[in-house]
Amino acid sequence: MYDTIVVGAGVAGAVIAGELARRGGEKVLVIERRKHIAGNCYDEYDEYGIMVHVYGPHIFHTSIERVREYFSEYTDWYDFGHEVHANVYGKIINVPFNLNTLHAVYDEEKAARLEDKLVKEYGFDSRIPILTMKENPDEEIREVAEYVYENIFLKYTMKQWGKKPEEIDSSVTARVPVVISRDNRYFGDKYQGMPLAGFTAMFEKILDHENIHVQTGIDAKEVLEFKDDKIYYEGELFEGKVIYTGLTDELFDYEYGHLPYRSLRFKFEHHKKESYQGCSVVNYTVDEDYTRITEFKYLTGQVNTPETTIVKEYPESYTGSNTPYYSINNEENDGMFAKYKAKADRYKGLYLLGRLAEYKYYNIDAIADRSLKLADELLKEEVH
Ligand code: FAD
Ligand code: UDP
């Protein structure tokens, strides 16, 4: 009946299903265990009529032309250069730390001297990971790095990961480098913005095709069985493709152990006033139990509402009964994942795709790019 079964209707699942159906003319079944599509990008109007992101704030940003063009077929954009502030003992500074932040933190003369030094050392418009900057031989540059480390990274990272910046994969803190320019935006990408009608509406359009059948509220395990290198759908041998975007350790009943994740608890609050913090995101980098507060109206552009909804993010361990959000990539965990991947490779037609399935810290654009490329490969194979 179906050429392909896709497990999960998040970014990875929706993009691959849409491509196989449209470009390949395939009949695709999408099985999603949540009651809705769009995965962690899911957004909806809350009871006060304010658009909220149920699984934390999501901003689209990319420098990949193909990805920008691809999503633009399914949505118009609210052009939005996301800026983040940090609350450092009540003082508000810009994150990432940039030349404007430098001038906010140091007196005029010192800031001018440091700016000269930083531009000479790294070049204007460069982006330096904090752990790299901390190793600079120049004492004054190290002093800036120390300020940034202590006031922006150390306590936030302890909250988010339960570990110090040097104890986690260096690519994680490198996502928020020190920026040697006056660009206050959080991301350095060419395109930044929000789908005008929201992420869910965009993914609805991607999945809206006569060849795609979406079933929500069903766990793949209810209908799919993976046994002795063969896949069964509703008890019958299935010889089509299965694109799996869920947890790979769960797929194989934790045979090699549980892959560790970090989770988050979201606390939504509605406030009967026009504005709570006057901007989209404030990071709490030195105190509080939560890492950041998002005020949705400034993220989505829905600014003309008389009241406001915010969310606070409390990091916690993944226990199996909360949601796995972030893979914890290190040698040991990546080694465990490699065993699961080798096992998955034994199943003809099974492909692991996505943040969970590949145990990888993908942004929306990176996983969309990967999904488009997998579709290219699969469709090429079929032609030959
Ligand atoms: P998911 O969105 O997790 O989708 C996987 C889907 O598979 C889920 O819906 C799940 O229910 C379903 N599933 C799993 N197992 C089964 C099963 N057995 N049966 C049926 N269904 C199953 N990226 C950005 O680019 N910009 C941002 O601003 C940004 N902010 C983020 C903020 C937070 C708090 C988090 C956690 C992530 C953020 N991301 C952001 C990353 C973004 O969420 C991911 O890139 C994206 O969601 C990955 O899509 P995915 O399809 O791989 O996974
Ligand atoms: N980070 C930090 N302080 C900040 C912002 C980020 O210490 O104010 C660190 C923290 O370790 C975080 C990582 O940088 O996990 C990546 O931040 P990003 O905002 O990309 O995280 P995400 O939005 O994916 O949760």
C-alpha cells in the first residue's frame, strides 16, 4: 500500500514525506505519536489568543539558500532579527557578547583599547568561541574572555547541562560565540525570521498532499515491528522504506543501554499587562533556576495584544517520562549511538533521520537540509 512509512511528523519527518510524495510520487504514511504535527516546532494560540511555542522558543535562521527557498514555498515570512539580552545581576547586556556589549561593560577608554585589540587579533565581523578566546596569550583579551565566561556562560551552562562549559562538547558553547562586530542579533545567518502564520501552519502545508496520509496519536511501535533485520507493518512483512525520526535506543528496546539526554520543563505564565520584559528573550546567566524567559508577542510580532504570555525554561535530566530535547554528545554516548546505528544499518530500507534518531544537535535548517539531501539520494536510487 505505502511506498514509505515515516515515523514522526517533526521537521525531519514532514520534509522527507513531502519530498517523496511530491517529487517521487510515492504513497507515504506518516505516524506521529503526539496529538499534533510539527514536532518541537509546534505552535498554537493559547486560551488568551496569544501564539505560543509549546516546546520552547523557535526562530528560523539559515544561510542555506536551498532551505530558505524550500520553506518559502510553504510560508511567507515575518522578517525578524532575533536579539537576546542577558540579565547579569539586574544589568541588561547583549548576548552574544559583541563590541556594543564591550562598551556597555567597560569605561570608554578601556573599551576603545580593547576593541582595537580584538579587531586586530581576530578581524572585524569574526566569531570566536568563548573557550578559544579564554586561551588567548594577551592578558587583556583573556580578561574580557573571563568576564564573558563568568557572566554569560558558566552558570547558564551549569543550569542547562549540569556541567561546566569545558566539560561539555565544545561545539555547544561555540553556538554562541563572542562576536567582533556591532550586530546585536543572536544568529549570524543571512536569513532570519518566523513563518508568518506560524510553524504548525507551515508544516500542515508541507504535509497536505494527496499521497500523504498522516496519523497522529499513534506510536509507531503499535503498528511497526523490527525483528531479525526485517520490518513488519501491521504484522505483514514491509519491503518499502521506513524513515525513522524517533529515539533510536527506544526503537531497539535499549539493547545497548539508554542514550542520555537533557530535558526541559516549561512554565507558561499569562500576565494581564501589555508587556512583561519588553523584548523576546532574556537569558538569566548568573542567577534563577530557569535559563531564559521568552515573551512570545515579541517573537512572533503579535504585539498589538493588550496582555502577554511568557515561558520560563527549567533544565532537568531526561528520565524516560519527560521529553528528550538535547542529546549529550561525548565519546561514550556517541559510542553507544554508533552501536545502534550499526544495528539500524542491517535493516534494508530503514533510515535514521533527525535530532533524536541521529543523536545530534540539529537546528531546523540543518535537519531540513539533511532531509532534502536524503530525498535526493533516495529518489536517485529509484531512477536507476
Ligand atoms: P522533533 O521535532 O523532535 O520531531 C520528532 C517527532 O517524532 C516528534 O514529534 C515525536 O513525537 C515523534 N516520534 C518520536 N518517536 C515516535 C514514535 N515511536 N512513533 C511516532 N512518533 C514518534 N532550532 C532552530 O533552528 N531555531 C531555534 O530557535 C530552535 N530553538 C529550539 C529550542 C528548544 C527548547 C529546543 C529543544 C530545540 C530548538 N531548536 C531550534 C531545534 C529544533 O527543535 C530541531 O531542529 C527540530 O525540532 C528537529 O526536528 P526533528 O524532526 O528531528 O525532531
Ligand atoms: N549559553 C550560555 N549562556 C547564554 C547562552 C548560551 O552559557 O546566555 C551556552 C549554553 O551552554 C547553551 C549553549 O551556549 O546550552 C548554546 O546556546 P543556544 O542558545 O544555542 O541553546 P539552545 O537555544 O539550543 O537551547
